[in-house]
Amino acid sequence: MNSNDDQESRTVPPTVAQQIDENLKRLYSETTSEDLPPSLTELLNALREKDAQKKSGDE
């Protein structure tokens, strides 16, 4: 068995690749529309506040 035969056996048919693509896009879309957990929101706010204080102290 040569490397070309090995690569051909691992090739995903276009219809399967399209289905995988659509499912990943759907999953990603659903995930990005979810709200962040409160703990992460608080952490982000604290980091933004710290960054703003640092920037105002530099000027």
C-alpha cells in the first residue's frame, strides 16, 4: 500500500464534508448566542476596569 492509497482511503466525500460543516456552523451559532455565566461577566468587567485604571494612570 503506497501513500496515495492511504490518503485516498481517508478522503471525506463532499456530501459528508458539507454536513460536518453545516453542523459545526449550527453548533457554533448556538454557542455564540448564549449568555456568559455571571462569574465570567464579573471577571471581564473587573479586567476592563483594571485596564481602564492602568490607562488613566499612564497619561
